[in-house]
Amino acid sequence: MHVTRTVAGDGVTTIALSGDVDMVVADRLLGALSEVIDDAATTRLVVDMSRVRFWDSSGVGALVTAYRRASARGITLVIGDMSEQVRQILRLTGLLDLLTDSRTVPRIQG
């Protein structure tokens, strides 16, 4: 997994992920997300997963933990874009509607 961080001046930070997200890298993913969440300037965290090839339950767990931490701090965490594999997993887990935002991505049908 590769992580790229982009900070906008308006409190929005985008974390772009690429590669595989599995139990080997889930802690690193949570660490990268937590670092942004812990930054006092962050108001919105957008996670771009359009280049994620593989996503397992460890990645889902890290994402849920980050979402809870962000919510507790008043930070909006959304998925900005996602691969079809990630979309299917988020749909199956019921997280798709929770973690997507029509202001960030087109509404997903189905």
C-alpha cells in the first residue's frame, strides 16, 4: 500500500491509497488516517481508494475505527473515489451510504 497526503487550505485533507490493503498494512493505514484526524486544522478527510486493488476486513476495521475517531472530533470522513472492489465491500458491509457523500462523488446506484 502506498499513501499520498494532500492538504487543502480549507481544512480538507485527501489521503490517496494505492495497492493492497490487508492485515499486513491495516495498522499503517489507521496510523496515516489518525495522523490527519489528530491535526487540529482538519475539518474534512477524504479517502481516495480508486487505486486500491485489494481490500479485506482488516482494512474495513481500520476505516471504521478512523471514522469513529473522526466523528468524535467533529471531522467528516468520506470516501472520495473507490475501485469497484472497494465499492462492493462497502456495499456488503453497509458502509457505502455512511462513507460516501454526494458532494464528493456521484451517487452510486444499486
